[in-house]
Amino acid sequence: MGQWARLRPSEAGHLRRGAWYRVIRLTSVEAVLDINGTLKAFPRPTLEILPTPPTRWTVVPRPARSARLPLTWGARYGVCPNCRERARLEDRATSMRCPKCNGFFDIGWENS
């Protein structure tokens, strides 16, 4: 199935926060990711890499200036592992249903 990667939450970049991308090539210093059909190299230390696609909601810190995210979502939001929809996270919830794809997944709080 291949490896998957996302930018670490502490990194600023041109990728969507919390989005996972297929790893096309991996070396000791960089990873080449498939970004919507375009191959782009990133320094390996800036990435979190998994051996399989994520199966849990990714918890993402809210950007300082984000007009597109409702203020009611608070300091963090979730990204669905199935359809990549963003959604508000309920405090202390361990799992939740995606409002877009209706999938029900655990929340990856430990990776936030």
C-alpha cells in the first residue's frame, strides 16, 4: 500500500494542515510526496511518516489566522481519515462520526 506522510504540526508550509499524502520516494534526507498529482520533495525531519494510511481523525492545531475555520471550533480541529473533511472536535471524545462521509473513527489525540 505504501507509506504516507504529513507536515509536522510545528512546520509551516504549503500543504493542508493535517492532510496525509502518499510517499513516492524516501531517502535518508528527503521524501517525495504526491501532492494531488504533483511530485514534491520535503526534508524528512519536517514530516511525520506512517507505514499505512491513517485510520483515525488527525488532530490539528488551529492556525493563528484562519478565516475559513469557525471560531467555535476552538484551538484544534480534526481531519477525517477517509474523506479529509475538517470538523470540530468535542472535548474528551474518543471517536466521532464524519459529517461528510458518515464514517465513524477514533480520534488521534496522542498525535496532537
